[in-house]
Amino acid sequence: MTTTPRKRIGLYELTWRLPIIVWQCVFFAGPVLFMVAMSFFLVRNYRMTEAFDFANWERMLTRGFFWDSYLYTVMIAAVSTVCAMCIAFPAAYALALRASETTRRWAIFLLIIPFFTSYLVRTFSWFVILSESGVINALLANIGLGPFTMLNTSFGTLVGYMTLTLPLVVILQTVTMANIDRTLIEAARNLGCKPMATIWQVIIPLSKTGLIIAAIFCFILSFGDFVAPFYLGGSQEPTLPILILDTTKSGQQWPRAAVVAIMMMLTLFAIAFAGIALAYRKRKGAK
Amino acid sequence: MNSGRLLNIILGIYVALIFCFVFAPIIFSMIFSFNSQRFPTIPLGDFTTEWYEKIFADPDIWEAALNSLIVSSSAAVIATFLGFCTAYSDYRYTFRFKGPYLALILLPPTIPLIIMALAMLAWFSKIGISGQIYSIVIAHSVLTAPFAMAVIRLRLNQMDPDLEAAAWNLGGSEWATMRHVIIPFCKPAIASALFLTAAVSFDEFAVSWFVSGLNKTLPVVILEIVQGNIDPQVNAIGTFVFLISMTLVVLAQIFFASRQLKSIRS
């Protein structure tokens, strides 16, 4: 039912194609482009005036605190991605290749539930659980340990990131590995390949694309989250999202916040692009 | 075989631990919502419904709940309509610039919400539509439309491409075919999409917080309470919101399942 591109577009076709173009241009592309323009605006006497000036860029990019925050955010998002991928892998492996179809379906259904619970409430819950007189320290005190400071540390931030990303990463890894052609794994085993070697040389290469996509999503989510570093990490080292929040909400410096946001988007584009290139790169000798 | 069984047991325990981690905050928040201590710890305090009584007596929370309901239902309708249009265009036609066209609807979820929040706040202020309930509706429709599109597109995949052509051959116009063939076929997916987008919208807080002005939704109220101090009311609201979201998800699942049953029967 494909129409040739040259054909005149009828009313019927336009009815279905146009609404989204208009809506997303005005309410999605519009905001993003305006934010880029806004990064060149000036703020005078607490009022934003339209201009074309590099002052905001200069101010943000020449300051040490911006780059400190930038490096910290990239680093902790990367650590979060590595943690989530490593923690999730054995579970996904078990669910994808060792569990029954029914178990897998139930597990995925259960892992979807967190997406429909308030992330804020879950973070608040961790705040109470991890605090110095909270549940974990109370339990540890019974066996004579602690108390440990877990809040307001990078560990706290990571717990928050894991809360956000782990269910998604497990789901994506499981779905990817469940789609591997089982006969290839059988073949490797029949040819005398040890289980660990099978994982490294057969399963991981075969699910490379899905794994990389899981990692990209994990990075995007951690990189852009302000709740975990704010409430569990104590924002002692402000991440970029917290910088945006502070600059917008308290400082009224929207153009500077726009600079931070654009830097974040560029970073994410670069990482997503590199990841996708890596995911679809053909191996030497492969078809 | 024996080492294989041992490995299965170890992996089983590991999976259970992961689930414990994922569900710990949800379950603890529910327990804390019935716990009398202001700062909950172990051993637990007495059973109480104090926090629920407090939130049900608070007019601000009722107003926020009403706002949330209005926002999520309106955003769901718009997002599902947009998702349907895009899914159908993608299914039926090939055209130039289809890539950018699809990117326009599918990109929003890949951009961190805090960035969308800033961009939308600035743009909405510029064109004079910020700080209203409908500002949140517009923002959420943009953010959730891709989910609706995905659900409906999957359903269209299951449709026999000759079905539409058959209807035309029998003399049905394109519009009549849409009304009598395609929309009935997509109905379960449309219902799923409505509930799914409503559930996503119901929990979103970053963009709502930025663009809502004084019209707070429930997650924004939670955010503001959490900022102040430790207040177990948050657990009570969270449990309440959880029940609403889960009802929506289960309803979406039921529509999804009934659709599968029907396709098995036919």
C-alpha cells in the first residue's frame, strides 16, 4: 500500500500527518530551539532581554565550578551505568536463558511496576532507610556494626540512580538475551566451550546492540536526574541538573541554565551517537 | 548436571536480591505510611492511620489530586490522538522526510526531563501560556505521545495490509474504512495507550513543577513536602498514588490481554 513520493498529497493523508508536525514543532522543537536562542540572551535588572551575546557561554565555560560539576556528573553517570550493567547482567542472564517463559514474563511484569510508582516517593523511602538512625543502621546495630553514613555521599546518589535505572536495564538486557538464537549457544557448548567463555564469546557479542542501547538509556537517565543527587547525595557536589535547577529556580538566570542544558544535550548526543556507531559496527570478517 | 543446578540456585537467589532492592523502597514506603513514628526506623512504632487522615483533611492535597486527574486525563487524550495519527501515517505511507517526521515524535523521551522543563518553561512564558493547568497538559502530551505511538503502531503491525484495500474495493471511502475497519481494529491499543499515557503523566514531576506556576499536581506537592522536612504524609500520598497508577496499568493490561484473546479466537 505504498504510495509513490511524487503523488499529490490528499486531504485524508494530510489529516493524519499534519497534527503531529504542527503540535511537536510548536511544543517540542519550539522550546528546544528557543532554549538555544535563549542561551545568548542577556539578563539586566532581573529581566531577560533578547540579544545575541556570548556572555553567558563565556561566563559558564570559563568557570571552574562548571567544569568540576561537568566532570563529576559525567563520571558518576558513567559509574552508575557500569554498576547497573554489571549488577543487572547475571539476573538478566538467569531470566533470559535459564528461566522458563512464564517466569520471565512475570519477572518483566514485576519490573515494570516501579515505573508507575512515584520516583520521588521511592527516593524519600531510601532517604529514611539509609539515614543514620534508619532501618539499615538499626539492623546493623543489632550485630554491633555502624552506624554508617550513607546519605549525602556518592553512595547515596548511586543508590538513587540504581532505583531509577536498574529495572529498565534488567528488562532491556533480558529481552535482548532472550532473543539470541539458542542453537548458537548449544553449538558452542557442544564444541566444548566452557560456560564463562560462552558468555564472553557468544552471548555478549550476539547481544551487543541491545546491551549498548541499555547502557545508553542508563547513562541518559542518570545524567539527567536531579532527585537522587539532591536528596540522597546531599548536592554537596552539585551535578549539572542541580546546577540547572538552582540557576533557574533561585537565580532567575535562565540563559545560564540554558547553557548548561545545551552542554548536557551535546554530551548526550555525542555519547548516544558513539554508542550507536559501536553497536552497529560490523566486526571484521563478519558479514 | 549438579553444578548446573547449583548455579541455577545461586542465580535464583541473585534475582531475588535484585527484586528486593527494586521493591524495598516501595514496600517500606507503604509500611511507613501506617507507622506512628515521625522518623520511621526499626523497631516499628504503632499502627496508625494518622497520615492518611491528615492528607484526606488537607484541601491543598485534594486540589492537587483534582489537578493531577484533569492533567493526566486530558494529556492522555491528546497524546493518544497524536500517537494514533503518527502510527497510522507510519504504517500506511512512505514519504520524503519520514525519518525526521518520526524523530519529531519519538525524540522527547531521550531528552532529560530537567532540560525539557527549562526549555518548556522559557518557551511557554515567551508565548504566554505558562503557569496554567493546560500548560502541563500540553507539556505532558508532548512527552507521552511516543508511548501511545509505540503501542498503537505495534497493533497496526498485526493488521493484514490487504484488509484496508479490501474495504476500498468493496466501495468504502478512505474515511469510511478508517471508521469501520481501522479504528475498531485499534480500539484495544487505543485504550491501552490512554491508560499508559495517563499513568506516565500522573507521576511526572519535573516538567509539571517548572511550568505549573501555582497549579500544583500531586507529584509537585510531594516534591515540596520532601524539600521541607521528613514528613510521613509523603508515604501516605505515595501509597495512594501508587494504587491509582497501578489501577491504570492493570486496566491497560486487561485491554491488552482481551485483545490477545480475541486474536487467538479469530
